[in-house]
Amino acid sequence: MMTAEPRVPRRPMRSHARRNYEHLLAQARAAFAEQGINASLEDIARAAGVGIGTLYRHFPTRQALLEVLLHDSFNDLETQARNLIKADPPGEALASWLRILAAHAATYRGLAEALMSTLRDERSALYASCQALHAAGDQLLARAQEAGEARADLDSWELFTLANAMAWASEQRPGTADHTDRFLSLLYEGLRPGMSHTISP
Amino acid sequence: MMTAEPRVPRRPMRSHARRNYEHLLAQARAAFAEQGINASLEDIARAAGVGIGTLYRHFPTRQALLEVLLHDSFNDLETQARNLIKADPPGEALASWLRILAAHAATYRGLAEALMSTLRDERSALYASCQALHAAGDQLLARAQEAGEARADLDSWELFTLANAMAWASEQRPGTADHTDRFLSLLYEGLRPGMSHTISP
DNA sequence: ACCTGAACACCGTTCAAGT
DNA sequence: ACCTGAACACCGTTCAAGT
């Protein structure tokens, strides 16, 4: 008589687990988009049709869930940064990077804040990605400064913080169109009238 | 025989209640300064030496507590706004106002966020004060715009939001000196090099 | 009148039991 | 191996009882 198949991988079970995983991600994405990054995990599990324990099994922390959710965007961002390093003029490349960074931080309410606090916590699941974005900005800034197209006294932490601050600002009037680009251009050009308003002697 | 003094105000009791009130305020101020606006109310009550119920009796909501705590600063701000309306040049008056507003929002961690969300909620205890600040900025902005010293396309909501965003930004690196003024000057002047860097044709 | 703290409510997290 | 949900922990809020 044969023993019960103890070593045969239970394929159906695995694929079922995979499905739970995908459902959880989809529901998390929807919930984060709607209610921000601190949406209830219990609600997400319920919407995905699994127990709360299953959510925790797949994603031991909220950050871990967020990390998976943002993984693709982070890859995109890194590719774009690499391209911008070669793009001209350097000042415009930097401006584009700021816009890309801020738009990303504005994806979910609360994300800008989370990215900033991640930068302070090496153990965070998002730390490496966040650090990489920060470093990319550093290079773009240095190049723009060498070309005389960005203030010489700026540093990359300020730049990263300001991009996130503009995303934060655009969260502050929900229900309206996204203001991130508008705030960025105010930041980039300053609040004083431009040179077109200035009458030269 | 005289009846027991039913109508005599029980002064000692009242002054004791008054003391509790003052202790609560002092401890709340300390806790908010240290841990931000969402510090535990239970801890504040304990530090003040009263039961949690006493805290709730005096301050039915966290916002009510915050409102009393900020009452004097709000008065100061309104006075300063009135003076700035008469100050010259209008562009500098506006810049000063932004600095004052942002410095206030940077008093406690989380305050900038609270002020912004207050502006959306008419029922909030802070709503009137917040609205007044917003209105003061409106006047200062209009005057600076008429003098050609502020971008013509700015509106006062953007201005208020940006001042708070700079306070938010300066919360993002705790343990260092306050960066609010630095961020404000970057915002005001823009990230591009100033005219001193520009070579005219 | 004022204060207290146990009780309640809510939500995030863990883990023993089940398949 | 994977899932479940009751149990636990935590913290903010209320309210019956006490002075």
C-alpha cells in the first residue's frame, strides 16, 4: 500500500495562497488610495476575503505591505533618475526630478510623511529605496549647481524634504485637483515676481 | 438657627479646581513640546496629578485643550498682522508675515497639520482663529501684489498652505536646529540662482 | 461642584487550534 | 503549509459613584 503523498507539493494550496496575497495587495492599494496610508488593516483583510492573520502572515508590518505596493514605482523612479542624469539642460533635469519625486510622494495621503520618517530609520523596509532616491537627487543637484542652474547653497536633504513638503501641501485640500505641480513651480521660481516683471535700469 | 451656607460660593474648592486647570495646561504644554500634538492625554493627566476624567471635564476634546494653549499666541499673531498691514515695503511685510506664521506652526510637532485640517472644519475649536490668520495673509498678499512685490497669480490659500508646509518640512529632521527660516527663504527666493548669478546680455 | 478610576469601545497584533 | 478568529494589549473616552 502506498503512503499518503507527503512530499508532493500541494500546488492548489500554494496558488490559493498566492491569490490571497494578490487580493490583499489589490485591496490595500484601493484602501490606501481612498483613505491614505493609515487605512485599517482589518478592513483590507475583510475586503480581500481573508482573516486578519493571513494579512499579517504575508505582510508582517504596514511598512512591509507598503514596500511591496511601491516596489514597481521605486524601480520606475530609479530608471528615470538614471536617464535624467544624462539629460540637458541640468537645471531642467533637476526640475523634472523634483516633479517626479513629488508626484510619487503624492500617490497616497500620508506617504510624504512616511517617506521622510523612513529616511530616519535604517531598519525600515523602505529605507534602501528611500535612500536611493535621495542619492539620485544628490547627483542631479550637484550637476545643476555646477552648471549654475541651481542655488549653490542647496543640499540634497533640503531638496528631498521640499519635494515631499510640496506633496504634503497638495494633500491639504482634498477633493480638488492635484496641486503638486503648481506648488513645485512656486517653490522653484520663488514667490516674488519673475524677471519679466522687473524693469531693468 | 442659621441654615448651612448653601449660597456661599465655596472659594477653596473653586481655587482648587482652578489649580488643576492650570496644572493640566502646564503639563499639556510640556508634553506637546516634547512629543508633539498627539501626546497621550492620560500621561498629561497623570503628570498634572489629576484623574483622566478631570482633564476631560476641563477640556472635552484635544482641540479644546490646544485652543486654550494657543490662545495667547493667536492674539499675538493678530496684533502683528495688524501692524504689518501698515508696514513698508509691502513685499517685506508679507515675507515677515510668512515667517511669523510658519514659526507659529512649528511650535509643536503636528501643529501645521492640525491647523490645515482645522481650516476645513468649521466646527473645530480653532476654526475662527485659523480663519483670521488666513484672512490677515489675504490682505498682506493683496497689498504686496499691488506693489508688484509678490507674484500676481498667488492666492492666500496657497500662501497659508506653503507657510505651514515649511513648518512641516522643518519638523522632518528632529534633534537639529529649527530650519523653518531657511526653508522659507528658499521658498521665497526660489531654488534657481538669484539675479546676482545671472549674467545680463 | 468637582474629582476619580473602573468600565467601555476601538483597533492593531499575536497565537493556539484547525484544515 | 496555510488560514482563522478569539484573545490580548493598548489607549482614548465616558459615566456611575464618591467627596
